[in-house]
Amino acid sequence: MAGLIVLKPGVDWTATGGLFDWTLEFLISRLSDRQTANHLQEIVDNNLGSMWVSDLPDATQREIVSHWRSGLIAAGQQHLPDTEHKADVICHLQELVDATYSAGFQESVDHP
């Protein structure tokens, strides 16, 4: 099963179910908005397969984007299994980070 992250209508990212879950789990422990963190955990636990960033509060959207931009690639390099596909997976995570710019999210130097 694949997972879908919609940054805004028309800008989205798809991944295998496992990578989608890993990407959300990356956020869960980092988010200051515990209600959103619990929502993301529910998505993972129930294999719901999609997340709409644009449906979240503005401050939470900025925090999510900030975490992805500042730490997703390094976390993937450090924590994902070393397989022959790891480089491709890291490139795919970079596509998500790049999509945050395509979606028009501004640089955020602060997040809660």
C-alpha cells in the first residue's frame, strides 16, 4: 500500500507504505503540537495512507516543514537500513523536502 502526503492541492508526494509511515514517525516525536502528533500516530496505526499538511494549523504546517527541511535527510541516512536501495530512498525523501519549496512554504527559523 502506498502513502500520500499532500502539501497543498496540486503538490503532493507518494511513497511506499513503509516509507510513508517512517516519514510520519519522524515527525511524531518532534512535534510540539501533541494533537497533531497523535493524529499522525493514528494515521500510522490504522494504515490510513494519507496526510494533508494543508489541513493542519498554520503554525503546525511551518513546524512540519521546518523539521523535514532541517532533519529528514540526515535521519534517513542515519536510521534507514543499509540496502542497495538506500540511495534511491534518500533521493525520494529529498523530493519531499523539495516539494515543500514548490508548495510555497517560507523559510521558518522558529518553530514551537
